[in-house]
Amino acid sequence: MKLPNYYVLIIFFSITTATTKLVPRYAKPGCNEKCGNLTIPYPFGIGPNCFLNRWYAVNCKSSKPYLSALKQLPLLGVNLYEQVVLVNIPVRSYCQAHTWNSSQILNLGDSPFLFSKFNNKFFFEGCGTVAVSSGGNAVTGCSVIRCEPHERLNRSSCDEMGTNCCQTNVPYYLKNYSMNVTSNQSCVSAFLVADVGTLFPNKSFPGDRPESSSIPTVLNWTLPERYFTKVNCGYNFSTLELKMGLHTSVFTGKCSCPYEFNEGNPYLSGECKVTEECTKCMEMSGFCVYKVSYGGRRTFICDQNVDHHGRSKSRAAFLGVGITILVLFLTALGIVLYKVIQRTKDKRLKKICFERNGGLLLKQQEARNEGLVGETRIFTSNELEKATNYFNKNMIIGRGGQGTVYKGKLNDGRMIAVKKANAVDQSQLKQFINEMVILSQVNHRNVVKLLGCCLETDVPILVSEFISNGTLYEHIHHENTRVILSWSTRLQIAIEVAGALAYLHSAMSIPIYHRDIKSTNILLDEEYRAKISDFGTSRFVSIGVTHLSTLVQGTIGYLDPEYFQCSQLTEKSDVYSFGVVLVELLTGEKPFSSSRFGENRSLAAHFLMGFEEGRVMSILDANMVREGGRDVLLEVANLAIKCLNLCGKDRPTMKELAIELERVGTSQKSFDG
């Protein structure tokens, strides 16, 4: 069916209102709305009582605007309709250092500002690798593969793996960020740079000027709930959710004018103004029609074919014919055909959802790898809605990078975990289907069992067995639990996880590298049996292939340094992450802690240094020392040290670790006996 390439917007105004030309106003009455050539609209303002609160105060100095509360950041532009500002932020450059850790570039703290997700990119120039983190958690990063010291840098043509530079997207809104850079070049720079498109069309950016000392960056500004009543929305008021890392969100109020009122300030009552061309049309007793083509371009038409009540004759005739046709159609079809139509519609919608949610991608996986996907149940949306009480917030048991996990109960009484994707975008769909393909091939008592999936809903859904006793992380660090795991239980968990990883690496027909082994991805059942979960970032590896080159993904504290440096994933990357989990079990400390200083913020580095200095027993959990015995604990500590070897080829395999831990477990039972 051919889609219409325009629609008509019709506005009726009284003759008295139309004959008065209204000049749009952007600042509060009595306030200056210009600083140099830049318009400063409310809720921002210059001078006392001209802004909403101190965060929106603008200091106009020498005809140049600055955000007073944000360390006098230069203000380059304000976009009311997208709720963003353009500011200049200094560039961080470092010379003559192989590695460096930046402190927070700009901490937005309690301010209503956020680093924009959609309008910025992380940019790194030089030779090496940059990892970006926020709150101790990995955000993104990229590596420069092609290094040509004598070649001129061109920022405007830099792609994800360019020459002397790389860039990557921002996955969510940020309050602050810091960077860890490894480089073999004398000078490098890393920064967050605006990618504004049409938000600020009249602005020019540094582009190819690598010597720039500051860079334009886009910040989203928000309107917290406590200020909802302090602004007088000119027309429409709505609330938006801006998703941040660590499973948090920020809610903001937003004012907007109707599409045809494209002048004035929606945050000031009565300041949504009709355009000048429409005003002139109404003065001639006409009404305004806008033909809108794809891409948003509008063509204005002044239609003077109106009756004495000011209504369109053609519009009335069109509506009359449409209503008549609709009544005749409904009468002809009747109640008998209604159910048939509904079934056809539901079938079509489910087919669309199936294709959009990766159904075709799943079929392609099956075609390329015959027998790759085992027999799994296809759940209906009605079944899962009933099981989770329509995805009630009280049923949420976890949130991850790719989705939200709900607790559910089937009609037969079985408890299930229902993983629902956060959003429908291509990258998340690939990870979701990847997790299903991998889990369907795994049949091990220490790996979460996949029960089925549902692809006929708005977002794809995975259904797996419900593991009732929380994560290993919660039990080690005593979050939401009062039960302290004994050393015998911890050792048994380590044995089970090692066995499961050895199975994934070497016992399956197609080896699997998990890529994100950590204590939060190890679940415990009522008998404290370990279950490995979250295979969204995992990868199949063909027999005979020693490594895969991939974009770096993982969690700070667990990430294999060799994988981080070379972007080459091997089975030894999982071994390193497992080593960090072993150290967690031994010490009871978190993998990354700001309470430790310098390099010791990483638990792995802290443990290695203690081992080298001969004080490893002082680092171990006192309860574990009392329960486990010195010899057994030192054996496990030695295995952890081998796992954390910076050279991957010198680390043991998971199969070797599983055998060694089984032997240590036998010794522990003798000690306990």
C-alpha cells in the first residue's frame, strides 16, 4: 500500500487574535534575552530572578555567556525543544607516559545536567587504547589499530578504527566519566565531543584542528519533579525517562509547543506563537494548511475555502464521506467477520514482531549451524504476562546490560526467570539471540537451563529456570543476605564453576568463551549449587581457532589485561576472570574498590602485590583462615595467582584448574573430617 507523503494540520483562531502580530519572547519579562549573538531562553537567564534556579544562571561577560554553577563553562548554544546545551570542555592530553588514569573530567554531581547519550561520541587521538568508566563500571572504549606518526590527523574522517584515532558511541547518559589510556606514543588526547547533527546548525566545530585546547560537548538539561509547578508550560507538558548506567534513570519534565507554533518559548505561559505566514493567512479569513514531506520539510498553503462559521467545506465533505463509508463497511461485515479480522490482525502483528525481534536472525543461525539450537519451548505472550502479573515491577529480580529479569510462575507451578530486552535495537537483538543460541546448546547442571523464548511481543523474551538464592556477589559481600558462606561452601562453588567453564571450553562440540565471568553472573540455588548465567556477550569458537578479535567487552576488575590490550579473546580470558572470582572467595573483598589506593583499587593487583611481598595470609578473610586451614588456602591462592598471570599463554586451562580444585576439595574434606 502506498503511504501518503503529507498530512494536513488545520488551526482555527479568532479574527481578533489573528489580526494582532505577536513577537515571540524567550526570556522572562524584564530580563535580557541576548548575550552577544546568543539567545538565552528561560529556564536559563541572565541576572537575578531571570532563571529557574542557580544551575540555569548564565554569566554574560564580554558578550560571551558562561554557566556560572558549572565552573564557568563557556555556553555555545541552547536548544529548548531537545532540552540540550552546547558547552566547551577542556581537552585532556598526556605526554611521555605509557599508561595514565584520568580523574573525572567534569563531575555533573547534583546538577540537572547529563552528558548526552545521542549527541556525543568518545574520541581518542594518538596510538593506543582508551577505556572509559563511570562509577567504577566500564562504559565503552576503543583501540587505535593503524598508527602512522607522520600522517596528519583528520578528526572529521575518523571511524571506529581510524588512522591515529578511534571513536565510539556513548551507551547511556552519564553524570561523570574517567578514562584509562595505554599508549606507546609520546602524546595522546581523549575527550567527549559533540555529534550534534542539526541541533545547532549554525555552529562550527574544531574538525581537523588537533591543537584545540577545548572541545564542544552536548549536555542534556533536565527539569526535576520539584520544579514542575515552577514553570508555566506554554502548551504541552510531558515527562521523559533518561536511562543511565547501574540500572538507574533520571526523569525530566518537558514543555513543548504544537508543531505549527514553531516560534517562542514553551516554558513561558502564552509564548507559543503562530508563525507570521499563518497570521497573514488568518487576516484574509483563511486557515493554515501544512503539507509535510518525508524528512520534516513543510510547505505552507493558505486555504480560503471556508463557510460562514470559518470551517473548511472540503474538510467537512471529506469527513462526511469517510463516516458514511465507515458505517456501510461496519454494517456489511457485522459481528461475524469481526473475530476473523482480529485473528488476521493479531497474526500479522505477531509476524512483524517475530521478524523485528530477531526471528529471521535466529533462522539464519540455524541454517549456518545445523543442530545448533536445541529443542526449546515457544511461549505465548499471554502465558508470560500471566506468569509475571503483566510484568509487574514488584516481580523484577535483576537488571542487566541487555534486559530486565522478572520472576514468574507457570500454570503447572514451575518458577521461571523471564528476561525481557530493554529496547528494540539491532545490537541488543544480536546479543539476545546469541544468548538463546548458546544456552540452548548447553546441558550442564552448573549452567542456567534455557526453557524457551517468546518473539511475538514488542521486545524479545528469554525464559529460563529460576534460581532462588541470589548471586554469589550478594553472598560474598553480604548484600541483602545475612548468611556468611563457609569456606567449604565457597570451595565447592569454585569447583562447580571451574567444571562448568571447562565443559564450555573443551567438552562441547563448538567451544564457548563466556567473556563476562564475575560473581554477579554466578547464581546460587537453595543448596548453594552454582549456576553460570548471562551469556549475552559470549562467543562460539570454531575448532582449531586460537583466538577471536572482538571489540572489548567486560567488567572493570574482571577484564583480562591481555584481552583489553590486544582485543583478542581466548579461553584464557575466562581463566583470568575466574581467578578474580577465586580471590573474591578467598578475601571477601570487592573486585574494584575506591577505598584502596592507586593500583591497589583493583583486587587482582592488590592480591598479586600481597603475594609477592609474602603477606598474602593477611589479605585473606579471617573467617576463611579459621575454617580452611593454611595449607588448603595457600593452594587455592596459588591457583588464583596462576590465573592472574599477565601472560595468557602461561595461565592454566579451565580443565586443569577444575582437576586441581577437585584435588584441593578432597584435601579439604580430609581436613574437615
